[in-house]
Amino acid sequence: MSMGALAGLRVLDAGQIIAGPFAATLLGEFGAEVIKVEQPRIGDQGRGSALEFAQNARGKQSITLDLRRPEGQELFRSLVARSDIVVENFLPGTMERWGLGYDALAAVNPGIVMLRISGYGQTGPYAHKYSFDRIGMAFAGLTYVTGFPDSPPVRPGFFIADYVTGLWGAFGVLAAIHSRDVAGTGRGQMIDMSLYESVWRLSGPLAASYAKHGVRRERQGNTMPGVSPADQFLTADGHYLVLHAGTDRVFARLMETIGRQDLVSDPRFATRTQRNASMDELHAVVGAWIGQKTLAEGLATLEQGGVPASPVNSIADIFADPHFAARDNLLRVTDQALGELVQPGITPRLSGTPGRVTGGAPLLGEHNDAIYLGLLELPPERYRHLMDTGVI
């Protein structure tokens, strides 16, 4: 088996719940050694959500360490001296109060890369505020535009801010490692990530449209500005089918497929701008055709006609779908506490150094002996003292 792309890197994961730990998980899946640093007897707050914790801690080692105590801080700095990356998502200022801010850690190890995740960033008037995934999405403007015009804003169905922040964070770490090791600076750096900025970066031309044209985008249900026909349509057997035919070429193929070639030259639908202005009429035509088909019939006909379409999958549909199975998107992982679990597979797919999951989530403090007696080479008597006094 090939070495992981990030083999040789050591990560100290001092994160909690999702965003920070997920960034470390991604690095670990591609070969980095990840040591999860957890509060003695309590552990990561995410352990309270067992299935999600099992997924976001897979393949890691776990040590216990009380970062609030001077002896714990000393041990953490010793680990930093032997590591490449630190991940944390405490409220800004917390690590500084413990003597573990970036400047302090860089003094111990100038090459350390520190990923810092928070609700609003390390600076700015809101830096001191607490936040969670739902707060980040609302502050970034995503919640405002999600839902139907005559209904309250709707929370998206996944933890988008947490997971996307972890993804951006892992990207930032790799950029910093490249700067240190390939560009040749030899120095690490701090990466300042916030939940809201991660979502805001996904907002497309929302800012440009407002600044240039004064457009304040409102909730539009299942439609998108400038894209028609594109919607979720109910089939004859009670399922939903989504299609996207927003370009001229695909629109023409769709009209041919449903037997309405006459609409291609209809002045109401001849251009993208006209189709968007007449969206309701166009969607009524498409919806009437789909409403006479079963999901399987509609999908097969649209595929044959070269029109992008998909079922609106539930998790049960995903488990039954052969493409998810063929792409190893449903990964079976054996967890020490929960047994066999099914989790999302590895993304992205590298041809030469593919990622892999080396095991399930660790038990709390499972690797204390290996890290403290092995990596740090603590004298056994000191190790026992630290355990007896609750530092580890």
C-alpha cells in the first residue's frame, strides 16, 4: 500500500465537536498522524453525539491533557515541539490565557502551523461572540435566502458551516505547509478561519449583484436566479425529480424530449432572460409532463434525451443506489464503542496516494502510554504523578 500523501506530518487536534476535528480528520485520512488532545475524564464535547464523533475522530490517537493547568500547558508545548500542525477552535483569547497562543507556540517551534477556528474570526468587533453552525449560516446570509418567499427562512439540512470550515481549514493548512516546506520559508504560520466566512465564500455573485445593481436576493424556493427550467418536480408515483436545463442547448434537448419543440422558438422562452421572466409558465409545462411519469420513467427518458436530472434522494435511496456503492461512498468502519458503522467514504480521490481510514475513533486517553512514555519519553514516575493529579 502506498504511503499517504501527508505521511510524516504530525497534527495536534485540540478541537471540539465538528469544525476543528473535521479538518484534522481530513489530514489524517491522507496520511498525517493525528493526536487528539482531550480534557481528562470529559473528552471532546462531541463525544456526546456518539455517531458523529465516531466519524470525525476515525483514525486518530487520543490523549488526555488538561490545558488549563500549568503542567498540562508545559506538556502541550513539548508536543508542539515535535509536531507540524495544531488545530484548535476555542473562543478567541482562550489559548492566549493558557500561554498557548500562536506566538508562544512559534517560540517553541518556529515551523508550527496553527489552524484557529472560531465563530467570527480572531479579530473584529464580534470576535468575542460564541457561535455554532446555525449561527454561522445565518450571519453569512445563507439562511436568509433559503426557503420560500411566503415562509420564514429555513435552516439547511446539513451542518454546512462546521464542515465547510473544516474543509477550508485543511486547505489553509496545506497552503501553509507548502510555504514552509516547498517554497522554503522554513516557518509556520497562523490560519484564522471563521464559521461565517467559510459560508460567505460560497455565496457566488450575491455581493456583486447588490453592490453593482442594488439587488437584494430574497428567498425563491427551489428556483435559482437566471436558471430556468430548473426545479424539483413531483412524479406520478409520489417522488421528486430534479432537473436542470438552464442553457440554450439543454433547454432545446428538454423540449424535444417532452415533445414541445415548438417552445424553443416561442418568444416567451427563446433566450435565458426570457425563460427566467416566464419561469412559472415554463415550469408548469415541464411539471405537467413529469407528473405523468413515474420516477424511473422520467429519469430514463430525460437521460436518453441528454437532460441532467436526478432523484431527490433520501438516505434510504442513497443506501440502495449502485453508484454510491461502486464509488465506495458508503464506508464500513469498525468502531470500538459502537461496532460496525457506515460512514461517508474518502474525498477527494487521489490516484497515486489515495486516502484511507486506518480505524475507528479512539477511546478517551487510549494512547496516553504511547505518546507520553513513547513520543515524549516521560519518566514513568512522572507519568504516574500526572495521572494521579488529573493533569492527564
